[in-house]
Amino acid sequence: MKKLLFMGLTLIFLLNMLPGLISAKGNTQEQCISQSEVKFENEFRRLWIDHVLWTSNYITSATTAGAEDQKQVLSRLLKNQVDIGNTLKPVYGEDAGNKLTDLLKEHIVIAGKIVDAAKNGKKDMVNQLNREWYRNADDIATFLSAANPNFENEELKKMLYKHLELVTDDLTASLEKEWDSRIVAIDEGVMHIILMADTISEGIVKQFPEKFKK
């Protein structure tokens, strides 16, 4: 009798658990992402990591006496901005992709001027260029938030400002030959840019789910 009672209680318990198990299975299926989404998000992340690493390489070239590859590194860095802009074209169109590229190229050009001014001890010029740099970050945030309702302008600004701060840390450490600090700045820069890239790519997928079904 006790055995039958135990079996009965066990059966009731399992039946009560069944809807939850089915729901969990359904949620798991709903959370599966498509190959196109994985490909897009991975490529977007890779390009932004390249953005940080090639920026850092440019700082190295520009601040190292006798370095002869500054022109080539800058060319590669500018190409990265074209590549990032091109990722938007399938979803936002040619003009939008080119607009982002233009904004990002401006970001790089200003950064290059900051590196040159800082290297030559021109503090007033650095301060003036920094204001232009942050204004450009505002323009990028405005462009992205206007294109996608999933993006909050202020949140994008915070992420872009943090990126600028970490690039500045990289440059400062390089000029002061604080190599351990520079490693930390680069590592933090990569980690932050992954977060930023994922935030943007996830917002794009959310805005255009039909483009990422397969």
C-alpha cells in the first residue's frame, strides 16, 4: 500500500513538472539563433576588434622613433572603417553604410591628429582635437540611434566615450613608455569593443529578424 502511495505521489509530481519541462524545451528552441545571425555577429565583432588593434598598431608606429610603416598601418586602419560600414549596407542600404564609414574615418583622422599633437607636447591642440573627437562620437551615436529604435542615444554615447578613453590610455602609456599599463589599456579596449559590437549587432538583428532567419 505504501509502495502504491509512493508511486502515485511520484506520478503526480512528474505530471506537475511536465508543463515546465515542455515550456523550457520550447524556450530553448526559441532561443536558437540562425547561422546567418551567428555569421553577422561574429564578423561585426571581428571588425571592431580589428578597429582597436589597428588603432593600437598605428599608435605604435606613430610614437616609435625610426618606424617606417606608419603610412601603411594608417591605410589598413582606414580600410577597416570601410569594412565596418559595408556590414550595414545589406540592412540599411548603400548610403547608410557609406555614412557610417565617413563618420568612422573622421574618428580615425582626428585620432591621428591627437597622436601627433600629443607626441609633440601640444596640449592646447590635444584639448581642441579631443572636443572634436567627442563631437564625432556624438554624431556616430546620433546616426545609429536614428537608424535603429533599439538603440538609446545616451547609451551609445557612453560606449563610444569609453572607447575613446581607452584609446587615450593606450596613447598615454605608449608616450610615457609604461608598457604594463599599455597592455592593460589594449586588453580593456578589446573587451569593451566586443561588448559594444555585440550591442550594436544584436540591435540590428532585433530590428531586422527576417534577414537573419536562415
